[in-house]
Amino acid sequence: MLFKTSGSVQYVMSVKGSAQLMINGYTFTRHIVKDDTIYWRCTQFRALRCPARHRQRRSTGEVEVVWPHHNHDILERRKREPEVTYITSRKGTLQLEIDRYRFTRQKICKSTIRWECLQTKALCCKARATTNNAVRGAVYYFNNEHNHPPQMERRKAGALRKLKQQQAEQMLNNVL
Ligand SMILES: [Zn+2]
Ligand SMILES: [Zn+2]
């Protein structure tokens, strides 16, 4: 979907599983739906009495600013730092792990490296990450919203190893 608001607008899932609108890093929850208009208010509306609001046309998805000013910094997603580690896969390639989800290098750019989830092809997972282009660089940005549980690759690799072992045993049996 395309939006006419300046800055970045995207949908995110809240911890409770409801859709939220994220505008320039701030999250909004749906307040009222009236005819063709959805009113979104800042998720800090209750806690901090933040007045920031947007409204959205349902038919076009277009977002308009009602009141742009928050009375706080971006808090939602910064509360907990993600657990970031680098891992060398069995094949010897460098992988990025964020909160137990594994990423593989997708594209190396001048100053950044783009990473994609290992399940991108298999499960069409849309999770991505960007790090600075240093060896084991810091994470700039990530979307760690996956359509599958973490650590699938490890199980898959284990299953594959078992299969290979069985094949090897079978070959040995055939030889003997
Ligand atoms: Zn706010
Ligand atoms: Zn994924």
C-alpha cells in the first residue's frame, strides 16, 4: 500500500496481536472507525496523555495528520535491546542472529549489509535486517517479524544430518 504522508508508514503487530500503524517510529492504535475514516491515536495516549493523532481513509489507505506532536520520544520498540550475535554456519558463511532468528547475507552495499531471514525462500518470510558494513557490524535496522518460530534452521540442519547419517549407514550396509 502507498501512503501520501511524509516519512515512513507501516503496519506492525502489537504484542497482543492487534494491528498498529507505525509512523516514523511511533506506534498508533485504532481509536474510532467512522464511515470511511479510521482515527489512530498514539499508543501512549493513556499512559502519557500523548495528543498525537492521525486519520486514515479506508478506501485509499491514505494517512493524514490530525495532530503531529508527541509529548515523548519514541519508546515502544526501544525498551528492550535485541540480542544480536554473529554465527558461522556449518558451510562457513557468516550469519546474523537476532533474538534467536537467523539471517543470511542478501546484499553487500557500500556502507551497509542487508540480511534476509533464512526462511525467505522456503516460507516467504519477510523479516530483514541491515547492519553497517564492518565485520560483525552493528545493526542499524531490523524487522524481526517472522511467520515462523525461531531456530527452524537448526532443527532442519539436525534433521538433514540425521538423514545423511542414515544414508551413510545404508551405503555401508550395502557395501558390507
Ligand atoms: Zn505519542
Ligand atoms: Zn523469518
